[in-house]
Amino acid sequence: MCNRVGSFILLLLLVFLDSRDCSANAQHDSTSKLSLNTVQSWAVKLGTELYHFGEFITRKKEVQDSFKSAQIESRDGEKLVQSMADDIRAMMELKISAVKRIVEAAENMAFDKQNEPVPEDYQFYNSKEMEEPYEEAAIRTTAEPEFNLENWIVRPPTKSAHLQLNPHFSNIPVNINFSSVHVPTNVYAWAPEVIKGIHWSEGLDTHFLNNYQSDPTLSWQYFGSSTGFMRHYPAMKWRADPVDIYDCRTRAWYMEAAASPKDVVILVDRSGSMTGQRRDIAKHVVTNILDTLGNNDFVNVMTFADTVEEVVPCFEDSLVQATLGNLREIKLALDNFETMEIANFSAALTRAFELLEIYRNNSGGANCNQAIMLVTDGVPYNYKELFEKYNWKYDTPVRVFTYLIGREVKVADVREVKWMACANRGFYVHLSTLAEVRERVLEHVNVLARPLVLQREKHPVVWTPVYANITDPKVADYLWEQRERAEQKERFMSQRRDKVLFNSEQEQDRRWRITQMKQGQYSELGNSQYQLMTSVSMPVYDLRHNESVEENGQKEMRIAKLLGVAGTDVPLSEIQALMTPYKIGVNGYAFIVTNNGYILIHPDLRPVFQQILKPSYNSVDMIEVELFDDDRTPRNFSMELTAFRQEIIDQRTGNKVMNVKYHMEDMRRASRSRKHYFWTGIADSPFTLVITIPENYGRHRITPPPTDDIHRLSLTSKNISARQYLSDKWSVHPDWLYCRHYERTFSSPEEELLYFLERVAKPGWRWPAKPRPPEHHKNKPGHEKHNGEYKGTPESRERGKTSNAIPRNEYYCDHGLMQALVYDARNTAWFNKSISESASDEKAGEFIQRFGYIVAFLATHSGLTRWQTHPPREHETEKPEFGKQYPRAIDEVWYRRAVEHHYVDPLSYVYSVQLNTEKVPLNVSAAMVTAAHAVFHGDGHRKTPAAVVGFQFKHERLREWFDNITCTCEHKPCDETNDWDCYLVDNNGWIIVSKDTNQTGQFFGKIRPDIMTRLIEEDVYKPIHVVDYQAVCFREKKTTNPATMLITPLENLRLVMAWFIATTFWVYNSITIGLAQSSSDSYDEEYVTPTVAYQNYENDEETDDLSMSKPHTTRIVERDFEKLVLINRTRPTPCDREMFLYQLDYKNLDEKLNKPSKACERPFYVQLVNYTNMLLVVVNGLCRVPDVPIIPVEATEVQYNESLPCLKHMHPLYRKQPVSCIRNHTEESNIDMCGRGSLPPTKLWIVFGLLSTFRYIAM
């Protein structure tokens, strides 16, 4: 209320106010109209009325009474993490057992059948040629390369099969009765070795099917052959958009199982002779070698001529881990090397051997296999003295693989290059075309696998890092390029249709928003179509000792042949279900770390941006997602943190309390907390399980009383099902494992839950035991050893054919979670009653009338969500119902914030609106306000969150209420016509209510940066520095020069001729254009093709002035005709982004807020709205707004002096080397097969020479 100082003064003041519209000419007069007491009274009144309404509409007291009988037990983090690790290990054993059976069966079948002839009419299920459901039947044959007519062989068509959508296999059409075969594009399906493998591996179908029957949780099973094909179960139609580049031999599950980890140095000859196609082939060879490396391998690529240089300078004198990010950096750098001078092989080999020797002596890198890959078009001699000095002194020497490039090679080159490989346990390959590179490069994998095959006793079990189902990471760049091309095309077409509209401010703003969406990775956290998974795989050996080889006639040769790799996928969702998040509780979570410190599972792992996989999505380190609150600069990790990380990687069992900061709501909110970490290794795996629990409310958990057993209650209630408590408007957490039926499908998690509640109520119900591997049931030892005496005995054949199937459980249930859910459902069943039925408050009608449409909701710790609408709406079709829109209970942001806020004010409600950002604008007219309050249950000295209640109503109603309260003063100081601006701002600085409705949901520091700056300076808001180490930035693409050519006299003549023709053409065009410009005739608008513009845009320097745009009839003749049409082509690149988010500091808050306004020196009041998380900010609108920069909350790129891969390499983090390393075997010296090289016939040399000469002149 305004102060009255004498009746005369008051009278004059009233007359003065009535004569104008609340606008004061003097700033000090306007300030005197509004006192701190008035603002305080508004805050108290608004908060109190909201509080009483919340208590009434949510029936909070009744909810608290519903949990009176619940018990509170201490949450033992060490026991919890150990129990989860045991459950995950048991699940992993099931998968390993299935793979072992596939391996054993494949080895036995291959021994018996791989030399059997394949019938001419043999048919198999080709995954690429299978028909989709409802697809018109068509007879298609396997793709054939072009042959001469006399060599053409007609192949039988692919087997046809009926496919059905299967929810267990991501709703992909499959046939679970058999497997099908995928053959890579670069592999000919009817090549003798390939078709033989397809033929004998058909017998694996029985084992695939038995495995699936024994373990219905089993996902895709497969056998990848070293010849290239992959047999996978179940059969499916292979989708490839736009092309199929999948090759199982370059996938992590194959590469890591086929050979032990390796250190690789790739030497690329960049002498003057390695130009043109040879350079292209060399780059393709290196790229394909890099594609066969994984996170446990280390590599570097050096080019050499007169000097030896790393292609990435910051990787000098070192090996780098073969992560996707590092490999990408190397591949991009390969475009930059130029061919010149003479090759110094001695310096290159010496440099490689010395580097590998350093890592061998220091046990660094992979600390297992070592190899040098030499890519050249010829060597002067074999450098035997270097191998004697550096290599042959070791029991396990460095392997040398040589790749001879070019069609026209000398016999001496073949001899010397092949000798270098054969004398050093490597392999020699001669390459003359790009098409043969992939297949020939993969030969080195089989050579590295020889020690594994020869020992035969061990079949290492390999678990892969996280990856996305069948999508190749290399596709990400292609998809992004396609998206930019589509955007460029749309701009050209739009500009051609209507140039005035295209140049309009509105259209420019729309295009600007599209550009901004390129930076919008935070608003697309879902994994979209990608299914994240890990795989377990094991190598499959050829059990034969010798093989008949055609080399100067039939010859028996010693072999050590890798047949392939068998494996199965394990979706991460299946592992997450075993982490029992309901036992961890709200704001706690579990995650898994690999031996490299990388994340396998984490709630903040964000592998996708704009529906495209991030370039380094599978090598995100744990300290890049666990943000510890130590206020250090980006990537300046503390010793305490790195020591903590090392203990986890080493799989030690331990615990530690840490101060952390974390973000929510697409990195728009941040908070600080103190959390307790518990960790333990998962036995016989490279993984460590970690759980984190809030230090205060995470110590205890709520449990039903032991007398409330579901089955017992059902029997005592005469078989009445617990589903009676779940009648209307309810949902359960869609990602939690309550009960799962393996043989039936349901339309929703709620339908499946009701089915099991009916079954629990019936006599004879038994809670299913956790499944165990079949070997446990049969007391069978591990994978059987194979030795050289195996001759395909009848017993072994029978063992390969018989089924290992066991009686399978048709369903699985989590007894504890089901118990908790039914307890919550029974005790909150009253929530379904209408508020008018259960309320006796006379103000019920007034409250509902004031707020209009309201949703009251309740979410419990067991994942149950209930909601009621007031007044009830029978057919609400405008948007999804509340529980369908927010079904994740304790994982919803409003639930997490409400529980967190309980320790600030146990009576308060947490209010929020949808955020309004440039990337995701808010439709204010349809905005809803959500208020949430945590309900805790205690037994005296202990308490824990049991549920969260809340309500949701239209934003416009809160604004009306707010205006009514702040306009109760006689002089209406907060009315829209006066001099004061009022805001409701939440505890993270986001505007909930403003007199300008367009400001709703925006950051207060953007609207009034001057006031926000003062609040930060006065410690009302504290900044929280958040670094996103998973960000993606967009580097502008630069055109690259064509391959360097050797400047010969003929080449100089060609360049002169090209210059002369280009100059003549330019002069002609100049004259023509000049004549066209001087002509008075009007011309139709000329359409410039997108291709021309797209090629030239990178040389454009500035954008046209829009004010100078001309009518449609103007002829476009300038080279840079319309710069606005052209986009900046970019490439997604991993980077770090940082931002400052803000949180209300409640320490001594009253003292900070109870400050008077001092004219324009401090032109505002701030008060905490009672029982809420909101501040009432009242700002004097007459004071001039100072020129203060906007306080950003958007992420900006962290600028380092080096690229991110270089920075990571310069500051390496600890990793644990894999346990398995099999790199040597005494019998390997008996194997003579180390590659073959052949020269074309002499007559063909002449033809090739003539063709090359003709092609050169024509260039």
C-alpha cells in the first residue's frame, strides 16, 4: 500500500496521479510510490494463495497418509552395486554360452563339410534380396559382375521367405525359423570360397534357433566369415540407404575377436612416382587399414620421401589410440600430402622400428602385436640389414606387411617387396585398382590371427565398446552432406520461385533459424532410429592342419586359418533394465565404464545430433560426463579426479563422496550436489559398474511392509486381482522391467503389467528364478578344447548336431519392483476420485473457476504415475494426456527438481514453464505451468522421498492471478500503463511470468541483462560453469587441390594450352556480357544452375545488400549473383562447448534480497515468493536501461591452441590394457603363405602403356 504523508499531500498526489497514466516525470517520485513492504506483501500473498491451492488440488496430506505403513531401509551402496554386477554378469554368461555353442558348431561343421562340393542348384536366403511383407513377388538373382558371354553362369534365384514384424527385434520384419546371409557389395557371393562357406554354415540354423529358445532375451546372432559373408539370425531384409557399405570384417566385434591388440605404423611412399592413381590407391589402402582398427589398437601414419613426416603433425614420434576421432583426424590429413622427391626407405623403416621399440620397452600402446604397413610402388632393394638390426633380435618381431601399388611394376620390385613381408612374418599384396583394395587389405587380419588359430585352446571372449546397430560411422559425414545439399537445393528453388519473398526479412529470419538448428544438438537427445548396443564375440578356427593349395601343382601346405567370428548383440536397454533404477532412487543412476575409461552406458551419453551419429560417439570418457564441481578450466582435470577414474578402470571395489554439478532439460538448467559413488568390476569382462547416489536423501529407500506380498494378498482376497487398483488415467515407467513375457506381445507397458497382475492372482503362481546359462544346468565345463587329433569322430559330429536347449521360462518378473508398484497402486487408488468428491473445502469451486483447466498428478518411487483433470474431460484430443506425455516418474525433470528442492524448503512447490529459446520457440498461448512438490516419508530420524505430487494449468491463468495481486496497490504500480515492470523468475533465472507474454520462458539475463548482472554480483544467483565434452561444431569445408602431378615438358605444354583456351573463353564471355548489358531489350530472368553456384560459392566474399535487390525481370549476370542463396558447407567435428548456467543461492538469501530501491542506482526490488522457487522482480521502467551485454546461456566453443584430437593426445588419460594377448606361436614358422604377386603377360604391358599414354594426353 502506498504511504500517506499528510492528507494535503495525499490529496495533491491523487489529483496528480489521476491527471496522468501512472507515468512519473521524475524518477525519484516513481520510486517513492513503491516500497519494499509492498513488494514483500505481493510475494507473500501470491505464494500463500498458490500454496493453499496446491495443497487442495494435489491432496498432498492424503498422499502422505497413504505411505504411513511403508518401511524405510538403509540403502547399502556396496551391496547394491555388487548385486547389480552379479546380475549383469549372469546375463553376460548367458550370451557367452550362446556364442560358445555357435563357435563349437561352426568349427565342427567346417571340419566336416567345407570341402564338400556345392550343388549347382544350391539356393540360400540372401538378405539383400529377400522380400518385405506385402512386397510384390519378384524373381531376382544374386548380383553378378560383368563377364564375357561365354563365361556367363546363370545362378539359381534367392530363396523366398515370409517375414513378420517382431517387437523383440526392433519391429523389423524377420523370420525366426532360419537365418539369412549378407554379402558385402565388394564380395562375389558365388566365388568358390564364399559359396562353400555359405553352404556349410547353413547348419548353424539349428543352433541359432536352440539358443533363442533357451534364452528368449537373446538378440541378433551371427557368424561373420573371413571371406566376407555374414550369416545372421533371424533372417531379415537388409536395408541399405543409399548404398550398402556394410562389411562385417570391419566391425568392432569382428576385428577385436579376430586378433589381439596391435601397434601399427603405416608408412606411405610420397615420392614423385606415387602420383595420380597410385596416390589415390595408396590413400584408399591406408583408409581401409584404419577401418580395421579398434579402441584397443594404436596407430600412426607417416609419409616419406627425402624426409619422414607424420600426416598429423601433433602425433609426431608417438602412436595414438585408434578411436573414431583420431582415425578421422588421420583420414582428413591424408588429403594434404603431396608427392615429390625420392623415397628414403632406410629413414622411414628406421623411424618406424625405433618408435615401436620405445613402446615395446615401455609396455605402452597395445603392448601386444606390432606391425609396419609399407605402402609403395617399388623399393631399390630389400633392406635386410635394417631388419637384422631392429627386428630379428626379438622372439616376437614386428610383422611387416607390404602393399605394392601400380599396374606396371618391375619383377625386382615384386621380389624385394615380397621378401620384406615374408622374412618378417607378414604378408605381401600387389594392388593395381581401387576396387580390389578392401579385399586385399583385409588379408593382414588373417595373418595376425595365426597365433590364435595355432594354439586352438583359447577362444578369447571379446566385449565391444558401445556402437549403433548396423550403421557405419562413416555414413555420418555423408548424411550431413546430403542434408546440406537438400538445403542448398531448397534455397535455389525458393529464390527462383519468388525472389522478393526470398530476400524478405521474414524469410531471412526463417533461414537463420534453420542455420541455428545446426547448433541444436542439445534439443535432440533421443537416439532416434539408432539402437545402441554392445556385442560379445569369439574367433572361429579352422581345425585342419594342412590344406591342398595349387602352387606349381597340388601341394599340401601348413595352414592356420581363421574361419571367422561368431557373436551376438546385447542391446544396452537390456543391461539398463538389470540396473534396477528403482533401487537407486531419484537423482541417482548407474553407469558402466570400459577398460579404456570410455562410457558404455550413462544417462548423459548423447551419441546423436539431429538424427545423425556424432563422429566420436563411442569414445566418450567417464570424466567427460561426470562433471565434478572443482571450478577448473576445461580439460584441466585434477589429480584427485584422475586417480578416482583409475580406480574404476582397474576394476577395484570402492566408494567415494564427490561434489558434482549436473545439467537438466537439454542443458538449460544446472545444479550442484554431493554424491556418493560406489563401484565394482564385472567379472570376466572389461567393464566396471558404478552407481551414484545423492548424499542426503539417497541414503534410505522406501519399501512395502513384508506382509503386503502381492500373491498372498490376492489369495486372501479370494483371487481378486491387484489390477482393480489401476482403473483409469495411470501409466508406468516405459523403460523399467516390471514383468516381461517372451512369447506374447502387448500394445503398451500398461497392458503387459495388467496381464501379469491377473496371473499373480491365480493359484500356482511362482516368481521365476533368474535364468542361468545352460552349462550351469548340465554341469558342463567351458568351451571344449580342440586339438590337432580331431578327425571328425562320430561323437563330435553328434555333439555339433544335438541341441543344447533347456526348458525355457516364458516370462521374467522383478519381484521387488512389482511388490512396490502394487503397494503404491493400492494405497493411492483413491486418487482416481474426482477432487469435488473428496474435498469439503468451500473454496473448491472458486479455485477451479480461477484456474480453469487443471491437471493434478501423482508419481511414485515405483514408477507409477496417476493424474486427474479438473473439470473432467472425456475427449481430450488436443495433446497427449499428462501421463502419456510424462510417463517416466522419477526420471522426469519436475520430479527430480521437486525432490532436490525439498532440502531448500520442505513446504515449497517447484514451478516451471516450457523454455523459450531461439532453437525451440515456445507457443505462449498454449503454454502450461507445472508445479511439483516432493512427498517424503519418515520414521523419526530417517526420511526418504516416496512420491511427487503436482498440478499443471494454463499459463495465462497464472499471469492473470499475478496481475491481480500486483495491481492491488492504490496506484497500480505494476499495471501495463505504469512505470514498473514485474517478473516472476525461477531459481535458474528463467522467466515464468512477464507483462510481455513473448518473454515467457526466456532467460532473464537476455531480457534484462543489467538487473541479472546485479543479481549475480550480489550473489543472489551463482553461476555454474558447465562444459559439454560431447559437443559437435561445424567446420567450414575447404576445397582441396587435385592430385599433384609431376611437372614434365609435356605437362607444361598441357597447362599452357589449358590457359590459352580458358583465357579465350573468358574474353568471349566478357564481350558477350558487355553487349547484353548495353542492350535496351528486356530479358527473362536467367536461371543459374545450382551446380555452378555450388562450385563457386566458396570464393564469394560478401553478401549482397538487400536494399539493392532488383525486380524479377532483371537479368542475373554477376558471378556472385545472389550470395544469400548459397550456404556455408560444413563438416561436423567433435569439439568442446562451455556455458554458464545459473542457480539461486539460498544462503543468507533474505539478507541479500531485503534491500531498498535507490532511484536508478538500484532500480529494482527482489523478493522470494513464499512456498515457491520463484523470485518476484520489480523493475523501475523509467530508468534508462544501461548498455550491458546480454548474459548468454548458449554454449560456445572452447578455443584451444590445438585440435581436440591433438589436445587429448598431448594429455593422455590412463587406460587398462586388455588381458588377452596371443601374439606368437612356435609353429608359425612352418607357414609359407605370405602373399602372391604376379605380373601381367608381356603383351598386356604394351596395351597398358599405350592406354596410359593416351589417358595422360587427354587429361
